[in-house]
Amino acid sequence: MAKNRVKNWQIQRDMPYPYEDVRPAKQFAAIFDINKCIACQTCTMACKHTWTTGKGQEYMFWNNVETKPYGFYPLAWDVKMLELLGPQKWEGKVYKGKTIFEAAPKGQVAQGYIPEERDWAHPNIGEDEPYGAIDKGDYITSPHKVWHFYLPRICNHCTYPACLGACPRKAIYKREEDGIVLVDQNRCRGYRECVRACPYKKVLFNNTTRIAEKCIACYPLIEQGQQTQCVTTCIGRIRLNGWIHTPDKADPSNPLDYLVHIKKVALPLYPQFGLEPNIYYIPPIHISAPYTKQMFGPGVEQAVSAYRNAHNDEALLGVLTLFGSTEFWVSKFKISKDTATGYDDKGKELVKVPMREPIFIRPFFDEKLQVYRHNIT
Amino acid sequence: MKTRIQNSESRSQNSGYTAHIPPQIPPPRRGRAREGVKVFAFCYLFCILILLMVGVAYSQGLVVMAKKVSGELPLDPAHGLWKGPATLEIPLAPQVMAKPRTYESPIKNLRVRALHNSTEIAFLVEWDDQTEDSSLDLNKFSDAVALEFPSASAAAKPHFAMGDRENTVNIWTWKATWQTASDSEKMYASVDDFVGGVLADNPISKPRKSPIENIIAQGFGSATDMEKSEIQNIAGNSKWESKKWSVVFRRALTSPDKFDVSFKEGGVTPIAFAVWNGSDGDRGGRKVVSTWYYVGLETEEKKTIYIYPVIAFIVSAGLVAGLIFLIRKRRGA
């Protein structure tokens, strides 16, 4: 196999990949705001009911929400991958350790493993288990001494998918029109090289159809200008779909480019794997930095401080209010007079959201009704 | 030659192993005649032995002879007819040409036998395997074996590893999990309409009618199921017993599809092998393979051709033995 080298902006260097550096015309992406996720699993069930109700899909959650640090689906997936990868050293924003392609064992495309059946059996294992112990006399500080957070996950529709690179049959492809990564259900022969290679463990084997399946980014919705099921059903409004560009082509009026490249408030998940994943996370602001740095790379502190300052940052606040405000695909945004407006690909207005809700203060005692109020705002 | 024999005899006389040598020294004239016969017999036997060894080595090393029989060819690996044909042992080596590669495997060889009845051909392939891997699971893989032949359309002998762009190969793949699936009446109840692989018409996903898949390929990663050609007509059966797989493949000698292999009575066709060990995670390119061998189909006429040298050998060997006996007897008298 030719030794191609590709540019990965998330680790700020070149790296080997089985195929040439060809980016799609548009790249599907999403931002998940971890600070707002309550692990209600509405996204999980929306996805489950839409896509994985069939035989052989019983154990599948293309979308899942796990508690970190002790929750996993499949069991210990990231801990195992990090261990297989070896030391992961960053020098500034440049990753000096090995990507999964560089750490590939002899004769293989990528480093990886196939989870066992029982590893998938408890999708909500470790739920709400916090890290750390409470000492006598402890009180809440920030970052929290005892912490956990929820990590919602779908396929990252990576720029350099390991599943695609590892498939010996070229049964996995990345769509030119939107960068969505799909398993050709007709071509797949069930070798599970993709299951082994995907470090996020988001390609799953269907034992009934004997082939691999994965998140399809709800492409039938996207093709109609709509956001995915997991995004639009999110009751916490933590998610936003959109197109993402490379940093050099970042468009300040594109909500995703703005949050990822300009404000640098959203970060990729485990960028050190080297896949250039396209689901970005606003890291949890109350959590010990070493853990989140390992998970989201060296941009964590900058992201947290930008997010903490959002109430002073009109544009940032505006984009964040667009999360969950429309089921349509927001390609551009504008901020004016305390209002954030979202537009589609053709510039048509989709939604107008007030950035601050008006506040009404009512008297504690209502003279007319002769009652006291518990809630006056 | 004469001198050498004499020399060797004199050496043996000096070496102490002389007890069996008759004490009388034969008269010179007679002795010379006896020496001549001995030399002739020795040379004759030596030459026959060499020829036989070469012949055996050649046929055992490269050609699977399909024995011609009458009647139906057995699908049962334990059928008595399988005692007839000669067994050819094929060494297998890990596949290291394309990623993902394999470097180690406990499967080192397989044994193959073949039968034909002028309309059908059957192969019995056997190999040692400590575990029976015949159930599919998220991280479990199937034991499997494949026979590879050049397609009828191939102009030249294809590359042994999955064929090449110009020359297609025809591969018959048996999988233990497919045996299990095809043996059970209902693979799964179709209660849900949404079964991706089935809707996408993927032959891997559909209920299996046979444990054997008819494949064509033009290089690594190009294996294509010929299910749609409607002539997926290879019958198969298998048995795992005493840590050994026995798999039978059976098909008509000829096929109307140009991508299938066609056999001819009296003809010779290249054949190559691959084995997958499920418990080692073997699948796809992770396998042990052989290079090209040949399968030859016995004919009626050829059978007699094979018998003549044997008869000639027996007759001449008998003549020589008789001659030696006569001379000895005359000498002893």
C-alpha cells in the first residue's frame, strides 16, 4: 500500500493514511455542548427507534450517552484504545505521539481491537459514578473535586476514517456531497476490519445480516435540509448540525466554523487517534483539566475560558442560542439587536431567536388574588 | 559399474559383516555370470525405483487425480467411495501479500481427494483444526476453506492470489457458519421489514441455501458472489470430528457461465487452496493459502495407460526374480 501522507489540522501535522488527501465538497459536522447534557437518552431512543429496530440490531446504539470517566459503550473502549496507542505527547498544539495509523501492528492498517459481545451488553454501565472521594468538610469548588460528566456519542464521520482505511473490500465510502461515511450494505462481507479499526467503536456488526452497520448521519433528513434525529430531539438543546471547513477556509458566518475555528470553544474527541473526527464538543467547564485534555486535546483551557465568558460575548452567545432552535440545517448566522438569526444554504431565513429572554418580576404578594408567590420571576 | 560392485563386495568382506557370504569361492566363469545377473538386476531395480519415486513425487506433489467412478458422487465425507482416490497433501502458508496480513497460523496443510463420474466432480478436503468454529458472534469468526480455479474465461493462468485483472478466478468457499445456517430451516423469522443487508440484496445477508458460495475475483478485495447468475450450484457438506474438518464440494463438470470453472475428462485444471481458522480471527485476507496445484480427471482410456507400466513392471520384475532364482539354484546344485 502506498505511503500516502495527509494533513490533519487537529494534530497540526502530516500523518500516514491508506488513501490520498481528498476532502469532500462539504463536511457533515455537529457540536455537542457537554455542559448542557443531562444523559436523558432522548437522542439515544430517537436514533434507536429510527434506525436500529431490526433483527441483529438489538444491542446497537448508533447514538449513545455515557457517563465519564466510568461509563463506556462498549466497555472500556477509550481506555483500551489509549493503552494500545501508547504515550500521547503534545507539544503545544502539535501532536508528537503516534496516531492509530502510525501505531498499526505489522501487516495491519491501524491499531485496534474487536470488542467482545459482553462489552456491548451494558450500554449505560458506570452511569452517574463520580470520580474522586468526598472528604469531611469538603465544599464545592471549581473545578470540582468530585466529578463526572455525560458524553453523548455518534459516529464522527471522520475526515480520515479508520473504518474506511481498514476495509479490504472498499465497502466503506465517504460521500463527496456531505462527507458522511457509509458502509455499503451490498458490498460488505462482514470481515469486521472496520469494527477493529474504528477507535470510537462506532461501526457495529449485525449478526443477523452478517455485515457491519453504522450511524448514517440521518442522510435522508440532511438531503432535505434537515438536522439529524439525535440533534432535533435533544430536549436540552445541546446539539447543532452544520458544515465544517478546514481552519484556513473558516467562514465566520458559519456557526460551526465560528465555534470551532474562530472562538475555538468546541473541540474534537480524542484528536490524537488521528482520524480528524467531525463531532465537536464544548468541554465540561467544571472538570479537572488533565482528564479533559486527554480527551479533547490541548485546546481545553482556551475553550473553557471562552465558554465561561459567553455572557459577555454577543456573537458567541448568539450562536449558542441557535442550538436546538430549528429542525432545519443552519448554514449561516447573523447577530443583531439581541437576536440570533439562522439561514439555510440558500440564505433563506430559518429562525430568529432572542438572545436574552425578557424578565418579568411579579410581587411576592398578589393583592388581586390574595396569595403569596413562591416564584416571582 | 562392475568394478564398483566388486569393490563394494570386497569392502564388505573386510568390514566384518561376512557371516552370510557362502564359504565356497565360486568358479571364475560361473561367478562372472552370476555377477552379471546381479548387476543387471540391481541396475534394473534401481532404475525402476527412481522412476517410481519421480512419478510418485510428481503426482503426489502437484496433481490431485480425480478418480473416475460410476453412480452418484457422495456428499458424505465418511462415504466409502472416498477410500478410492489418492490423497494429496497441500502445504499452506500465511497470506502476506495484502493487508491485513497473517504471519502465524496453526494450520500448516490440508489433504485433498477427488472423484468424478463424467458429469460431476467432487472434492473432499480435510485439515486438522483444534476447534470447531461454526457459530457467528460479534467477535467470533468462522472456520472456512476455499478451492480456487481459473475461470473458463481466463486466457492464461491467473495469479494464484485471488486472480488478476486479465484472468478471473472462480472460488468455491465453504464456511462452517454457513453450514450451520443452511442446515437450519429458518435462519431468522422475518418479523421486521427493516433488515439492511437483505434489503440491499447482499448475498451474505440472505438466508443460505448452501454452505458453499460461488465467487469470482480479479485480485484482492474483488471477491464477488455469483448468486445473481442463478447458477450457484455447488453442493456441500461437512463434518468436524476428532479435531479434524472434512468438507465435501460437489458440482457439475461444466458450467454455462464463462466466469465459472469448467472441467474436462482427461484434462488438467489448476487448483489452489485457502483455509481460515475462525478462532484465530481469520477472515477475508487473514488466511493460509497455497499456490497453484492441478486437478486431473481420470479417463477410461487413461486408466489402462496407468495400468500397463505397472503390469510391465510386475512381469519384468518376476522374470528377473525367476532368473536370479534359476541361477542360484543351478549354482547351488
